[in-house]
Amino acid sequence: MNQEIKKVRNKEVSPQDQIVNLYKTIVKAKHPNQVSAWPVLSGYNSKIGAYKNWLIVILVHTGNSIHRSDYGLGEIAGAVVGVENITNANRASVRSRIERHFRIQASDAVVLIDPNGQIHDELNIMLQKHEFSMGVVPMKIFLSHKGADKPLIREFKKTLEILGFDPWLDEDAMSAGTELERALLKGFSDSCAAVFFVTPNYKDEDFLASEVDYAIQEKRKKGDR
């Protein structure tokens, strides 16, 4: 796979075709019965631009595999990207800005290709987004609460599960010895939403402020999805 990914900038095959071919292999392995109806794989239009030494490929799902249009964006303005240089650290926020600017929907994709042509992580992000779009994985919801309210939270968790969600509750998600802050970061990263239970039992010991900060950070990274 890594050798194939490094060929993304190979001019003999267009970047969008290489991306979609690699992506199809991943989707086929995980969701073999849904490939023909999968976002992008069942038909797309593309927009391709660049920002300094990064290639930016936008795949707009159409569901029409017969007709396709490819549009060149040229050098994308810095005001759209929002950073001086794209790095692995700010890649998620850059993607969110591009998604908002081009009004990208849940079934579309924005692929940021670094100078080395590595897109493995990009394909995984694309897959996760489309899995949510297709409804093939439960959407995780982070439940922030005080231990004294645990009985109430368990009942709320059951209700969310009946509705088809996958609530993140510390007693279920954290194994013995797991470092709290690391677990919180993982929980927020994996969740699409957070619910804060601020009851009379909740005396903030800096955990609430930290969890709100984490939620805001993840919101900024993921954008509107």
C-alpha cells in the first residue's frame, strides 16, 4: 500500500483516479456489499488545487458513474486554507476550513496530499466520514458527568443506545490503569457530540473546564458534519 500511495503524484494516472482506486480497495475489504452505492465510489466530480507543496483534491459525490467532470482550482488562496504552511498538526483544521468554503457534504471528501504523496491517514478519515454518512457505524456521544450522577447517566446511556447511538461512558470505555486525560482525549476524538450533565452534584474540579475545552477543540477540528 505504501508504495502505491507514493505514486499519487505520478502524472500517468490522475491523482483523483489513484485516490479513488486505493479507496475502493479499502471500502471493498470492509464493506464489500455496499461498494456500488458507496459515496464517491458510485460516481463523483473532482476539483483539484494546490497550496504551496501540498495537493488538495476535492471529491464531490454525484452517484453518477457514467458522467464525470474534473475542475482545476489552481493555487488555493491562503485565506481559504487559514495557515501559512500545512502540517500534520493543523491538517484537520485546514480540512474543515476547505470543507466550509466549498460547502462539502457528508458524502463528499477533501483529501490533503503531502509532498511525499502519503495519503493512508487521509483515506481512513474519508472512510470514517462516509461510514457515518451511510449509517453503517453507530455515532459515538461523549457523556460528561460527575460520579454521583452515574445512575442517571446509565439510564440516559440506555436511551441513546435504543436510538442507535454508541454513548461513551468512562466506566465502559476506560480499562484499569488508563490515564484519565488521555482517555478523555480519545473519547472526544472518537465522538461526534458531547453531552454535559451539570447537576447540583457537579462541583467542577477543573475537569468540566477541561472537557469543554476538548469538545471545542474537536468541534473546530471536525467542523460541521
